[in-house]
Amino acid sequence: MSIALDIADNSVSPLEPETPFLRVEDRNGVVHALAAVEGWRLMEILRDYGMGMDNTCGGALACAECHVVLDPESAARVPAPREEELEKLDELPMLYDHSRLSCQIIWSDEMSGLTLKLPQET
């Protein structure tokens, strides 16, 4: 279950203080705080919360349907993309600053507070 937040809400999270979470702005502009699990791919977390990540390749870098856009601060907190991810991103019709494939980012609890947006075009 995700918890919708007002987009202007600057609070840390409506979840328990010790719960690792990420903020996701869906394609309708609603921001959700999602509890996250250490070792899971961001794609898996988004999929399990019903955020539109019904990826056909399952994280094999074959489809790019798990395209997300990180905010600048969050982009600096995750490992840099590998060459294979960059090549797949280049195939998308629309790229944004800090575009990433969520299947290539493995969640660690140190990422708590990460903020991303689901782009309209993938």
C-alpha cells in the first residue's frame, strides 16, 4: 500500500521513521511514499506497488519499460549507469536529465528518501 502525499508536502515520510522509503511521482502527478526492501531492484518495488512497471524483460535490459527520472539529488546517491544501460536509454524516444532504468538500480537502505518520477513517455 502506498500513501499519497500532497506534492508540496516536504515532510520526510508518512511511514514509520525507521522505514526505508522512496518517493515516487506517478504519471498523474500524485506523489507516493513506498516502503522499500534492501536488495530489491527499484523496478521490483515499483511493480509490487502497482506503479505501472509491468516489464516484459524482467530486468534483462531488453525493453527499457522501467524508465524513471531521478531528481538531481537522488541521481547523485545511486551508482552510475553502466554502458549497457546507457545504450538502452539511448533507444528511448524521450530522455530527461537523470533518466535511468529502474531495473538497474538495486535498493539499499542508505538510499532512503530517494525521489523519482515516472515519465509520460518511455
